[in-house]
Amino acid sequence: MAAIKDLNQLLASMEPVLKEEVFVFATLTATSQLPFDLIEASIKEEEGLSVLVTEKVAQAYGLEAQFRSAWITLNVHSDLAAVGLTAAFASVLGEVGLSCNVVAGNYHDHILVSYDQADLAMRTLKALQEVAQKESLEKNDN
């Protein structure tokens, strides 16, 4: 399927899915010994390599875990040049008091929220999707 750029279509099709594990952020240094295949996501920063790993991996490798997270994937194939998707879901999550950290892949957006608030995040994202679906139906009826 081709990447979607239209904001309303993205919102109506986002299909959020919650992964079961707990994820954490950690920073690797030049002396860290973490196998590459255990890293879920990463970005190089001046302080070291920031990685996203499961909480179990962080514990097993003695990494200092930051931000105990739930990982939600939006299963819509979003275009990397699409405008407004991140702002839309960040706004509704913020309205219910949730912060979010976003990792964009070539195909999907991934949202990390406080693990203890995963259910609220999922309900909020599904409500946003339902509103967009309703708007799409109303638009098509006119």
C-alpha cells in the first residue's frame, strides 16, 4: 500500500496497537556491550547513543533506564512528508495529561507514553480515529 499523506485519511486509518512489553530509554557509551539486535530504536547524540530497549534488556545489561514506556504503533503507512499527524495525536494526548515521545519509521509512527497510562493513551487515540472516521463519512455523504 502506498504511503498516505492526507491528514484526515491518516487519522481515520491509524489503527493504534499496543505492544505488550515495557520499554525504556537508555544511553550507551563507547564501553557499553549491548548486542545490536536487542536495540529497538536508536539515535546518536553528543552524550552517546540513545537507545530504546525492553526493560528486561536494560536490566540484563545494567543500563540506566529512563522513562518506563508503553509502545503504541500506528499501523497506517504514513508518508514521512505528511503534515499534522504528530501534532494531532500529541494534542489529544496532551489534553488528557499524557506526554508522548515519537519515533518515526519509514512505514509507521511509534508513540511512547508512560507505561502506567497506556490504557488512557489507547482510548484517546482510538477516539481520535473514530472522530476522523465519522468526519470522513460525513464528507463523503455530502
